[in-house]
Amino acid sequence: MATTRGHTVISFLGAQLDRPRGNDRWDHWRPNVAMCQHEDLLIGRLVLLTERRFGRLFEEVAADIRAVSPETTVERRDLPLRDPWDFEEVFDKLFQFSRELRLDPERDDALVHMTTGTHVAQICLYLLTETRRFPARLLQTGPPTGKGPSRGTWQIIDLDLSRFDRIAQRFAEEQQEGQSLLKSGIDTRNASFNELITQVERVAPASAAPILLMGPTGAGKSQLARRIFELKRQRHLITGPFVEVNCATIRGDAAHSTLFGHERGAFTGALQRRPGLLRAADKGLLFLDEIGELGLDEQAMLLRALEEKRFLPLGSDKEAQSDFQLVAGTNRDLGRAVARGAFREDLLARINLWTFRLPGLRDRIEDLEPNVDFELEQFSARAGRRVHFNAEARAAYLQFATAGTGLWRGNFRDLNASITRLCTLASGGRITEKDVDGELGRLQADWRRDDDDPAPGADDDALLSGLLGGRLAQVDRFDRVQLAEVVRTCRRHRSLSAAGRELFAASRARKSSSNDTDRLRKYLSRFDLDWSKVSRA
């Protein structure tokens, strides 16, 4: 609220806009003069920032202001600038001025006039006001329109953005749009995965540092890398292309050539010069999937390329340059690889700034249903025909897929392959219960085949699914771990009693029970199992 003394206004003297133009100067809009002509804008103190060379102009403008607003005190503050378009210099001088001015928010109802001065000066004034170096609000004036009065218009802008619901809503919408893009538009439900995406959405636009995506094969690292690229391109943060390579597919000279390029004649068969993927990714994003498979020499060159933006193509004595952002993917524990000497510790330190661990499908099983719908939509778009489940078939598939019998070792690759098979075989674009029964049988057979001879430490559910079938879904997770260990022990022994002696060795030592055979038989019977079923390999 304005005081009876009026506002204190800080403004640049307009070297061109404020200059009088002969006897008809009152017919021209001059920002600082016109600002003082508004009857509903009381200005008690006007601080004009200027330079000594504009001393005469200041006197003329001050005289005109006194003529139209006698209650306004006009002060001159010299702000010498070698280059008014040098951001660093202008900001530094205005910052010093803000400390010298000593505005009192309780006493001075201050306004910062944003209309005069260079664009650099206006930006600096905005930043200093937004950060409360100037405890003030912004004043924007404008020339008259049409037949309006020559004094033009004025508007006070309060930088308390929390009061601007539409602005806050727009920021929230942009954030939601970014998160939806990163999730390929899938309405995911897993809380930890959604939190991960929220973090990626905050980091990707704000940082050009390397990003490391960790997770099992098929967890969606490649898809997320491409979505990060699309988000940064959408927000005009990169202009170059998305370049992807699986490091597990390249070795030795081929890896060097693929990544860093080569000169003609660099090796046998090098008939043409090759620029390499790092140069192809200039101003864009390079996704190195399975980065743990790179050789140590390539790792060293990659580190230098990240730190210095320079590298040496194979067979060349001249360095090449590329400014790219790296996103790396791996399903390996790179820390263990460093301990084994298979991965460079300095490279890991360089790419481990922003690390995100993507969970497998079984760790976010509540996201399976929306991903089924996504895969259906993707197939329908590719095939040009609509494919859908009938109600019973959908229920049967989801019940199997979300229960413990759904192992999903290949994660979303398994799911993609499964839905693709169902859609391809669907008669008339409709997936029936018969189609689902056949597909579930195939999935179970594939997963069971992988565990025909399970070793200690193998997947518990894979081991038990062959014994319990659909009943596995009814067994608590805690009981599955215990039962799996019992089954493995049984398969290491030739008799029920021998297996019992190993399983109950601790209690036998305490002489609390000696009938190991009976105890083991009763335990197995809880799951409708017996020795003959459990012991066969």
C-alpha cells in the first residue's frame, strides 16, 4: 500500500525515450516524465540512474517532472558503465547500488521501473528485485494507444508468484507433461518408480552431466534414455540427435572405430573415413547401453571425451571435438567391476553423479496392467488394426501375470513378446480365453525350462512353480523362501531322513527333537508335497 509520501521509484534515465523534442515535447511519450503525470500513481521520490555524459538530459527531464509533479523529488545517481550490454558489469554495478541505496521495506513503498535502460539492465533489475536485493515491486509503463492520453499506461507487478495461480498451475502442468513423457504416457502406479521419474524430470532439464541408468535387462533403460532426449529437445536444451549403441556388440578396434571414428587406411579394411558416434552425437545425446562391456582403452578415451570434449580417432594425429551429453546404461554392478579391474574407477566416478536404478517388472507388479494396455495400443498402431481382450481373457491373463507364477525374467521384453504373440494370433482382433491359456502355457514352459536343474541361489519362484503350479500364488513370500531352501536341500540328498538331518541339525544338537524324517514329512505336507515330488531332479 502506498504511503502518504508516495512511492520511491528506481529507474534508468532513458537516453533516447526521455529526450525532449523541441516545443512539442509534451506531445511525445517520455517514460519517466509520463510516469509522474498519472494522478493515481503518487511518486514521492524518483531515483534516476544515469551517466555523467547525460547530465544535461537529466536536468531537462528533472525540470519537466517538477513541472508536472511538484511533490516528486528527483535524485540523480551516476552509474558509470564501460559497456551497458555487458551482463556481468551491469549486474555488478546494480548489485553495489542496491546495497548503497538502503531501502527500508517498512518505510519505503518502492517500485523498480522496468521500461527504460538496455535489455541487459532490465534483466538485471528483474533479478535483483526477484531476489529481494531491491525490496520492491516492478513498475511497467507503456506508451499511449490510439487516442489515449499522452501519459500512457502503468502497471505494478508483484513478484510473489505464489499469488499467481495460473502461473503455478502452468509450472505444475509442465512438470506433469514431462513425467508423462518420461513414462511414455503410461499411468504407472508403483510409488518408488513414480518417485524415480519425478527425480529424472527434475535432473534432466537442469543438468548436462552424465546420467547412469542401472537395472536388469528389459527394465526399460533404452526407452527412458530416449524419453530423456525427447524431454530435453522439447525444452530446447539440445539441438543434436539421439545416438544409441550397445557396447556389448563392439570389441577392440571395432569399438574404437564405432565410437571415436577412424581415418582411411587406419586398419585393414578401413577403405573410407568414419566420423564415429561421438561426433555424430555432437550437441545431442549419446546413449551407451551396457557401458560395462567397454574395453579399458575405450573407457579411458571416453573419460577424456567427457572431460575435455576431445578425442583421437583411430589412425589420426589430429583430435576431434564433440559436445554431447552421455546417458549410460548397465545391468552390471560397476562397483564390483572396478574391484575386478574390469572398469575404470575414474570413469565410474565421472558417470556416477546422477544414478537411477530402474526396478524390474516383478518389483512393480502393480504397473503390469497399464503396461499391458500400452503394449496393446502399440501393437494396434503398428498393425493398423484394433486388438483387445474379451473380459474373461483379460482377467485370466492379469491374474496369472500379477501372481507369483509370473516370473517375467526378461521384464518388459517378456511382456512385449507375450502381448505381441497374443495380438498376432487373435482372430478378428479379439483375444479369447483359449488364446490366453495357450500363451500362459508357453510362458510357464519357458520359465520352467530355465530351472530344470536349479542350483543354490536360483530364483525361488522359478524353482517352486514346477512343483506348485498355480498354487504358488497362494503362498506367502516368506514361506516361499523357506520352502525353496527345503526343496534344494532335499534334492541334494538321497533320502528324507538325510535331508531332515541337515535341515534340523541345530535342534538335534539341542536334543529338542530327533525325528527329522517325521518333521520334514509334516512340513512338506503343509504344501501338499511329498518326498517323491520334491526329490526328483
